[in-house]
Amino acid sequence: MPTPLQPAHRLLRRQLLEHREELAAAAIEHLAHDLPGADVLARATHLVEELLRARFPVTWQQHYPDWIRSDAGRLHATDTPRPDACGICRAAARSSTAPPAAA
């Protein structure tokens, strides 16, 4: 049985998990809409994942398969809006304009 995490470690783990989710969502949205910076966001996501793997291997092992499925599930083509899974599409739907695409 793993040793319970100290409060500071639990906080760090939660922050890393939340940050990973934010970065991954942004990377996928940028990729789906062909916006610049998708590669930088994907690398940042990977760095956070590697930090989680090093510091919290059990957490990484538990979450990694879900990340793969979740990230793949959010991918979409620019001409197939996904306001349920994409912040860019959601914002475009609220303003009733087309989602941005790279020029």
C-alpha cells in the first residue's frame, strides 16, 4: 500500500493534474483549428506529464490511458465544430461566428 501523501505533495499533484488538463485542452484546440502554438502547448503538456511520471508514478499510471482517450476524443476538424469539447468552438457558438482558423 502506498504511503499517504503529505498535504504539500497532494497539492502539487492536484496542481500538476489541473495544469496538464489545461495545457492538453489548449493544445488540442489549437491543433484542431490550425492555430499557431499547438506544438509548444503539446510539448508543455508532455513536460507536465513527465514531471507527474517522475514525482507521482502511480498517479501517472492511473491517468495516462484516460488522457490518451480524452485527448483523442476532443480532436475534431475545423469544419466540424465541437462546442461540447472545444473552448474555441464554444466561444464561436456563443458569438455565432465561425471559429478562427490560421490564415
